[in-house]
Amino acid sequence: MDSFEVLQNELIGKDLKFETPYGERVLTYADFTASARGLTFIEKYLLELEKTYANTHTEDDITGEVMTKILHKSTEIIKAHVKGGDNCFVIPSGTGATGAIECLAKIVGIYIPPAAKRTIDNIMKKYNKSNKSIDDIISSENYLKHVPVVFIGPYEHHSNILMWQEGIAELVEIGLKSDGSIDLDELKTKLSDGRYKDRFKIGSFSAASNVTGIITPVYEIAEILHQNNAYACFDFAACAPYVDINMNRSKTEFFDAIYLAPHKFIGGPGSSGILVINKRIYDDTIPPTVSGGGTVSYVSPYAYDFIENVQLREMAGTPGILQIFKAALVMELKDLIGLKHIEEKEKYYTKKVLRRLKSIRNIEILGPSDENNRLPIFSIKIKHKDKYIHPKFAAKLINDLFGIQTRAGCACAAPYGHRLLDISEDTSHLFRHFIKEEITSIKPGWVRFNIHYIMSEDEVDFILNAVKFIAENGYLFLNEYVLDVKSGNWSHKSHNKPFKIVENFGIEESLKYIGKALPSFSSNNLNEEYREYLDQAKKHAAQLKEKDINFKTFDVEEYPSWFYYVNSK
């Protein structure tokens, strides 16, 4: 597939128009890092497959046989995509990488649910007459030396921090170098620390940051981990749609586990999360992580036996059949498009966007500025005078003026955000105090957008022109918006119409689609509309410049006021 235009025209919602305070806007999606968009031809194909849909776990009739065989074929496609051989297992889990991390943390015996911990605590209190909890015990000096050690990177998603932190493990974080990359010398030093000798060691690192797009040297890290008797596991959620993944690159540069979020692949919404593991990390002498239907070969009132096939024994109950099909299809689509084409377009757009953003004086780009070692994921702060434009206001305004979908906040990477924003421990505690009081508007953050390889040059230019406009003129529109101090949400003073699609959601609305074909999308050139939106925004900004702006800040003692607002509730 040489032409990205085919995919552009198949993108579901590409010609959706919605009402904003400034008129109707075509939706422009720049939030693929959070989740991708569906493709019409994949949805049509899944409808065709649903004609023979049934539960798996049988091959006695046509539907059961077809579904069971396609499910097996799907897992083989996924395995082939990541170059996993006979030494690898594919385990669908949850709806994204979080489910995959949870599954691995349970497989290696680190994560147990809080309620299970409480049950253990209650038993210990009753029979051992101890007031110490299991967390107290495993964190004590006497027992800590027997606890597994998990090494994580400096820019992890919350899922790759909290899952281990809440488990039975000691968490060790590897820091950043001055250039913003992971410190491999620190990793080597900490791995060889005598405190961790003879302990179960596992490294769990993001393959790329979902905030700054920086790419991790995963194969080099895998080699370092293996040289120090540690398992090498990687979270590929942010970058799997755009990079090559090789579970078995060499005898030392191999992965013990990877976490995938196929919903981030183009066409992938609604697919399952995927864990791929090397068989050496799996103990098949104990029961499966979840016991249930499909995991047993024999059950009687007197005994039961689990099956030996690891992929099946870790897929308890009815699997997410269609979700797994879709995961396989979108990975195969990536292969069909060709990694060479994807990488060329991504690198081109990365350089283009970075150079444009650097030319806008009041934009601060977070993270390393190396054009060659990152994905086109951009997190920015917009400066005005001595403070900043609130990221949630900027995201709202770019939606209302231009129809562009971005994301504000910390991108579920708050510890990394503390470093990027230079937030001290004292300031962090102050933020936490206000957030506990339900004043969440004070949360600092950034606006994140990403450029996807299927975007046209015109669409990318439109996004960049819109970002430039918000950076230079966004403050003028503060007069027209109201800040909800508690939620942190911003709304236009005179436009608060509910979305019909939300109001009407339900089975009654779905009945209207009986007999309707799947929609086809227009491939009309949107340049004229892009220009119109920018012209309208410029005219409105010129009018607003004639008005006085009474900037306000939170003037609370010790409060780290960092943004302006005008109206609040």
C-alpha cells in the first residue's frame, strides 16, 4: 500500500462536522498518541466475519470451527509482527497496555489485588498476633532483601509505575541524562548494586515517551539487563504503530515481555490489549493467572487438570474474539503499509514540526529537541507575559476555533512531568493539598498533539498554523471563557449546547440505523475550510484586541499561581 490517501479517505469521522461557539467546524484529529481512529474497510470486514461468529472452544460446527481457527491465526499474525518464534506466547489481556502490564505482574508473582492483601493482613493479625501489614513486612529491612526488584525508566506511564509500586516489589527508578535521554550508566550501576544480588530482577521500560516522543534504546537496555540476570520488558504502547519490534533480535538483545495497545494503531479502536512473553519468564508448574473455562483439560467433583498450552491457559473464559481479530488486522496493515514508508513520513514531519514550533517565541517544547531520536509527539507550554496559558484552555480553544483535537494535562506521566516542569517536592505537596480539596484547576501540565503519517501536508500545516495562532493570540479569548475552578474545565460564556450524540445515546437511537449502509466519506479538499477558520479567528482576535482584559490569578498565600484567567465559577 503505497498511498496514504487511501487510508485518509477510509478514516472514520474524517468529514465529521460539529458545532462550536464560533460556528461549525470539521473535526481534525491530532490525538493518535492517546488512541487512533477506526477505518471503514476494517469495520466492514469485521461485519463479514461476524456472519460466522460464535464462541470458540469448539470445532464441532462451522461457526465454532471458523472462529477458533481465525483466533489461532490472529495470534500467529501478532506473534509474527513482533518476530516472536516458538519461544514466545501471545496473551490478549484487557483493552490496552495496562491490561498487559497487569497480566505480566501477576504472572511473575508481583501484583496481587489490594483486597487480597487485606485478607492476608487479617489472617496474619489473627494467627500471628501481628499488627504489621504485608506492605510493612516486605518494606522492612529484614525482608526487603528477599523482595523482587523492578527497574523502571524516567518517563514511564502511570501504568508502568503504579502496578509495580502496589505489588510485592522494590521499585528502582533510572534517571535522565542532561540531554533528556535515559542514563544507561546509572542503569548499569544500579543493576550491579550488591543490594540486589541474587534477587528476582525485572526491568520494565517505556520504549518511547508518550509525552515527548523520545525513543528508548530498547535493545541496548535489554542486553544490559540480561548481562545482570534481569528480565527485559518493554511498554511499546506509544510507539508500536510506528517502529519495528523484534522479540528475538539476538542472544542478548531479546525481550522477555512486551506490552502492546493495538487501539493506538490506525484502525485499532476496540481491539484488545496484548502481552507477548518469552516462555522463560512463564512458570507452567503453577495454575494459570486466571482459572476458568477453556483453561482445563479435565474437571470432576474430585479433581481438575489445567491444559499445558500456555496461550490457551492464559485466556480464561470467552476471549475477546473480535477484539483479537482487530488487533491482528491492524498489525498486518502496518506491515502492508511498510515500515520504511512510515518511518520516512514520521521523520519528515518530526523535523518540519520541531522547526516550526521553535520559530514561535512564546512556545516552550518539552523534552529533548533531537529531531532524529523521537516520534512526532509534541508537548508544549504557551507563555504569556510572566505566566502561562492554561493547557486545558488552550486545548479547548483550538477545538472551538479550529476543530482540532489535542489533549491537555500530564498524559498519565506525572513523575516525568515533575521533571519537565521543574516542580519541587514542596510545590508538589502544595498541588496535592489543593487537588485533595477538589481544586483541580491548579494542576500544571501541557498541550500534547501528534502528527500521524497518514496526514496530508495541508492538514499538518493547518494544525501548525492553528497552534501558532493560539500561542500568539489565545490570551485574547480569555474574556470569552469561564474557568470551573474545581474541575479545571473551561467553557464559552454564551455557548454551552449539549452534544446530541451524547444526549441521544441508547438503543432507541441505534434503531434509526436499521437498513442503513455504512457511511462513505468525502475526499473533498479541506484547504478552503482551513483558510476560512484561520481568517475568522484572526478577525475575531483583532476585535478582541480593542477590549480590556482584566487578568486574574489565584492569590492564595503560598499558592504557586502559574496561569491567567478572567472569569471563573
